[in-house]
Amino acid sequence: MTASELRDFLTQNDVKFEEEEIQHGTKFKCDGGEVFVAYKTGTVSCQGKATEVSRAVKEWKKPPKAVRIAPEPQITPAAGPNKHVFIVYGHDTVARDALELVLRRMGLEPIVLDNVPAAGDTMIEKLEQYLKERGNVGFACVLLTRGAAGDKSGKAEEKKYRARQNVILELGMVLARLGRRRVAILTKESVEHPSDIAGLIYRPFKERVEEVKAKLFKDLEEAGYHPDTKGL
């Protein structure tokens, strides 16, 4: 495990840390009390407070073995840099398929909830269950495309399109779980932004999702991902 891999792992799991170059390696002091030293030889020393984060790093250091699921109520950070990205969308399957293709070309693994098997579960239940079971999903792309049209009060000529209400609800869920810097909202032109959630990452496009792939690439990098430049 290199210092770069450890840095990415901590960043993706939203662990705050200070980094210091030391002899033969790099020391990471985390706000939660964990201390890690990544040596140039590729070994990592785990010091400081024992937490879920330090246990995840230790598991990552071990040789591959059968995964054991511990009956713990809290989510344990996944070991290693993550490639999974959620896609939340309404009924625009063209935009969804284009976004999925963009992410795959970047070497990532998009998760479209429609494609996740779940016996009898609604979309909200699937999202809730998947977020609970997969603590390793560190980023989400939310597509806000045309749903219903609405008018300003008393101004019928000023028509605005709104995203479907289920998308707004799912947007709130991923924001609560991942935080606003880990959710990119891709908005199609003429679609109204939801009120009272300014300060988020909005990536507007006119017709094609590909228009914002360069900005999305940078958003993913800032979240600790390593998207492939071949996808640009």
C-alpha cells in the first residue's frame, strides 16, 4: 500500500487528516486519533486510536481472503480506493445511459438502482438498503431532467420544468449520506433547481451529458477517485 493509495482511501471515506513527510515515508495523523505511516517500501504502520477506520486499513493490508460480514450496526469504511458511483435519475433513460457510459469509460462502476435486484422493494427502499450495505459508495451523480412543467404564480408565460419528485427525494437521501461535495447534480437546461439547497455542485448541460464530463472528471478527482483520462 502506497502513501497515495492511503491518501485516497482516507479522502474517499471523508476522514480528516494532516500529512507529514518523514524519513523513509509519510505520516498521516487523523482527527479521529488514528495515525498511519506509509513507508516507501510499501508497508503501512497503524498507530494511535483503534477505530473502524484503522481496522479497515489493517484489513486492506492483509492478503485476499474470504470476506466475513460482522453483525455491526454501523457502516465500516471499505478497504481500498473505491470505483462505485451512484446514478439517480427520473425517466430520461437516454441521459442515464449516456452518463453510465461516461463513467464506465473513466474506469468507474456506476450503480443504477433500477438494475439492482430487490424483491418487491420500492426505489426508495432499494436506495436506503444499498446505502446501508455498501458503505464504500463515495460519490453520486443525480440527473435532474424534465419532469412536470409549472408556472410562476400569476405568470403563466414564465414556464419552468421541474425534476420528478422521487428524484428530489433521492437527492436528499444521497446528500444526507455522502455530503454535498460528493454529489454532482447534472441539470438539463430549462430545469428548475430545487429551492433552499444552494452551494451544491451543479453541472448544467444543454442536450448531452458528455458536455459536462470534464467538470465531472475533476469533481471525482477531488472526492479521491482516480478516473481514467481515456474517458475525456
